[in-house]
Amino acid sequence: PDGVYESKETLPHTITEWIGSAACVSVQDGLGISDTTSIYGFQAFFISYTLPVTAVRGEEFAVVVSIFSYVDDALPITISLDPSDGFMVTSDLADTQVCIQPKTSNSQSIKLQATKLGSLNITVRAETSSSSAVCGSSPVYDSIAKDAITRSIEVEAEGFPNEEVNSLLFCPQDEENQKFSQSYNLNTPDNAVPDSARAIIDITGNVMGPAMQNLNNLVSLPTGCGEQNMVKFTPNYLVLNYLTDIGELTDSIKTNAIKNLNTGYQQELSYRHYDGSFSAFGEVDKEGSMFLTAFVLRSFQQAKKYIFIDESVLTDAQKWITSKQQTDGCFPDVGQIIDSGIQGGLEGNTNNGAITAYVLASLFISKYSNLTVIGNGMACLRKNPASTPYETFLYAYAGALSGNNAPTQMIVDNIKPQANMTDGVEYYPIPGGSKSVEIETAAYAVLTNLKLGNSKSEILPLVRYLTSNLNPSGGFQSTQDTCVGLDALSKFAKLVYNDPVSLSVTVSGGLQENVNISEYNKLVVQRNEVTKIPSVLNIEATGKGCGLLQ
């Protein structure tokens, strides 16, 4: 009624001019708007400081504190740090006194030593000093002013990080008493840095869970030479295939993956030879690579449902490959491979049938239909029998893709006695071979059985082996086993996606946790941190379906 309005507000902690005006409404006089006015949010000074994002325990690091004055007199300032059991002050003085000249700034470095692992809060305080001696005879600001700021730094353990992963696919209904039980001894190595041990347990209802949890590692931008580019290209369309098949593809993942595929496609074309082949560095290389060209052919064919792929790129690659076919029907392993690891089990393989089976698989995937070329290639496989489980399943995969199911099934049945079967896990040891080749072998075995239409119960032991070798990022040990392994897991996961899942998992020992997996959360990775190390972790599960523990 008296035309006065008061409001008490707290200004933000910044030195800022705030401009405003008032408006009023009257029945008699209508609308009225005042002139603008302003108010200054003011501090005599404010502080800021910088510190590293991370530090190693025992390492000395500097906190650089900057003080900015906004007054016309000198400021005698005392800088101090709140005490903490996470660090020691190694500077000569824990409290530092400085004089800030009018409307200037000053920076001081305080050295600390981290003593405790984890996230460490560092609080720096500054206030006007009761003594002006530090400023000598200069006129000093005579009011009390203070400021403080807190930031955190992550303190890491000294030494070198070492990670060990145990993965297990469990299906309680397959157990004799319909109950899954497993124990793990979480012991730290003798040379482990004190207090640095950490353990987590991830549980999900989907074999692709770890991969989906780490999409940033899989859906990545292709870079590098012609070989490296394709290694990063492939997971993008595998993720798109899987998420599309199960109806879980989001717009953000789709946009990102398609952008990566387009970039990878254009980049790979720069490594294409005039004759349609591909190599690590394109025309700089003497000739195209049989392996890389076959790898590109199968990958581009599968990616073209998401991006534009020039048909001439595919047909020219097919023409170049088939032009190299020898009179015995085999395809020679011509061209140089820079990163031999990209070849997986083909690295150093002297059996002409192995590279021929890989090439035939690429031709089948790319829908090549010249029966003469295909027939001669299959004849090469018969003339050069497989001598290892890796070669056997590479041959079998090519046979399954060709539609020759009966003879391919016979190959699968005949090699079964060579399988190592332990606790429902099936794999094929490779004499003198690496773990990555054994993983690639199991992946081809899964792909072959899936193509033949064999039952899930026959394939599951192989999938258990693959999942037992998953790394924390959802991939495997090397490049080729990751490409083939993810292909196998995604196709199997699609097959079993609609199977009902209702699991109850109890974890005890280093922690006490009950985890429920249902249709609604089976794609979610439920993570829990083990609070006590060393300890014995006990896992029990009941219910329907399968889960993955890592």
C-alpha cells in the first residue's frame, strides 16, 4: 500500500554487476516501469588455484595459488591449507604471507606430498592478515576479508597397474541341483603395492553386456593405416547389427557409429590400389594384400546396410581376388601385412587352404556367385586338409556359408573328440598356438554351429569359453579374435535374446549383495565393489536363463 517493496537476496560468489528494473501495475495509473539500476557484488579479493588432475602417492606436487585484488590499497594476505591425513605440506612454511599490491594479482606455489590413495580434497584459504608488516610502509586495506576454495585430486598408487579378469557364463538350470555355485580367492600378489588392491564384480543377463558397457571402446573413430583402420571399422557395424536385431539401438549410438563407418570407409579408399585391391599404405605398397582385401570385402558388404558403399569397390575387390586364384583352386597369400597380428591364426600359416578358406568366407559373405571359382576354391580345401582345430573350423565356416551343411556337420562332428571339455566349457587347444588363436577358433566354431542351425545347448559350451576370455572392455586379447569373437557373441546373443531370464544372484565374502536379473534389466551391467581384499568371494545363483559374471 505504501509503494515500497523489499526483498533480501544472496548474491552469487562472483565479482559482478547486476542490472535490473522494477515494474508495477495500478488500477488508476496503469503500467509503470522504473529506470534501470545496478548493484555490484564485491569482494576485496578472490583466490584461485591449479593442481594436477592426478598424483602418485609419495610424489611431490605443487598447488599454485593465485590471489586477485580489487581494492585500492595493499592487501596483507595469509594463505593456509586445511589439514588432511591425505597429504603433507613440504614447503618451508605451512602458512604463507604475501602482500598483494592494489588491483594486481600474485601467485604462490605450495608443495605437497600425497600420502593416501583415492580422491583427496584440498581446501585453500586466504584472509587479510592482522599484521601489515609484509606490506612494509604501503597503505593497507583495513577491513577483514576472506575467501576459500576446495578442489579434488585423484591420488593413484605407485608402481604399474596390473589387471586380472575372470569371466563366467552361468546357467543355474544346467546344474544338477538347479543351483549355480562358484568361489573365487581374491588374493593379492606378493609384490602388490600396499592399499592398491581393488576388485569389482559385474553381473549381467546378456553375453554382450561387457561390450555394451564399453561402447566407447568399440564404437570408435577408425584411424591409422589400411590395417588399423579396418580393425576399428568392424566393431561399429557389429554393434549396429546387434542392437538393431534386439530393438535396443538408440539414436545417439546409431549416429555415432554411422559417422565412424563413413569416416572409416572414406579413409580405407585411400589405401585402395588401381586394380581394386587394398594394402596398408595403398599405392605406396608394391601390391595389394590378399588378406586385407578379403577383410575389407566382407566388412564393407556388412556395413553397406548402414552407409553408402560403392558397388564397384566390392566388385573390383572380388575381381582382383579371383584373378589371383591358382590352377589348384587356392588363393595365394600375396601382399605384405605390416601388423601381422591382424591376421590372427593366419599369421605364419603355411597351409594354402587356410587363407583360401578365409577368402572363400569373404566371397560368400559378399554374395559372390561364380560357381566355377567357388568350386575350385572348395577343391583347394580338400587337397590341403586342415591340420589344426583353427584350420578345421575356418574350413567349416566357409563350408557352412556355402550351404554344404551335411559335409560341414561331419567336419564338426569329427573334430569333437579333440575338444577340451571341463565344467561345461568347450575349447580346442592349438599345439604351439596362442590364447588369441584358441579364442578365434572357438569363435569360428560358434559361427559355424549357428550357421548350421545347431541347438543352443550344443553351442553354449563354446560361448562359455569365449565369455571366460572377455577383457574388461568387452573385447578379447588381440585384433582378429576380437572381430570374430564379437561377431560370434552378438549372433548368439541375438539367438537367445528372447529366452526368458529370471535370476537371483547372491554374492558373499568380500561383500554381501543380492542381485536380481529380469527381462527388464538383463542388458544392464550391475556393478558392485568388493570391500574386503583379500577374501573368498562366494557366488550362488538360481532361476531361469543365463547370466554373465565378470
